[in-house]
Amino acid sequence: MIKRFLSSSPVALSQGIGLVRIIIGSLMAYHGQEVFNPELMKEYATWDTFQESSALFMVYLGKGSEFVAGVLLLLGLLTRVGAIITICALGYITFFIGHGKFWYEDQHPFMFVLFGMLFFFTGPGAWSLDAIFFKKNHSE
């Protein structure tokens, strides 16, 4: 038992990835649900970062992207699409809205970028709608 624990072999890999995906998806959807709060969205649009004519559009696009990516990851539906949306939206936050100091100040959004990369490369893991909708036909 201890030998397996200390080995480099994965332990419940699909379930572990699925559990992390569900948690990350829930957090993304939670952060993105602010898109349904017009007062908060108008407040975000006043930030110095958004001092352009399309400020409100950019704020809605960003929060909407977080919400959509979160729901896709939570459900494990079109997981790689959700991962790409996560990488783009939180990468923009890290490097354009934030200061790009992902090793110090902007760790939180950059961690979501890394999780997006994880799900892009691994897929959804266990408990996903992708597994149901895109099931391979094993009789081929």
C-alpha cells in the first residue's frame, strides 16, 4: 500500500481530474454570475483599465465569459472549449487588467489559466457530459 502511495503512478486519475474540474467550474461560474448584476457591471466599467468607449461591453464580455466557461467546466460539457475560454478570459485579466505579475500579485487569475491548460490537455475526467455525448463506439 505504501509503495503504491509513494510511486509515480496515478491514483484515481479520472476521478481526481473530474473533482477538480467540478470545483474550478463552480468557482468560475460563481465569479461570472456578477454578469447578472447591472450596478456592479457599471461600477467595473469605471475602472481606469476600461476608459474607452467599449468599457461596458468589455466588462460584460469578461464576466459573461467567466460564467459560460464555469458552467461548461462544471458540467464537463465541451470541456476544451470551456478551457480555452478560461485561458483567454483569465489570461486577459492577469496580463492586461492586472499587472502581469503572476508570480506575486496576480496569482489568483493565473491559477485559473493553469487549470484551463490542465483541462485542455487532459479532458474532463470523470462525471462529465462529454463522456456521454462523445462516447466512442467500441464496436468499431
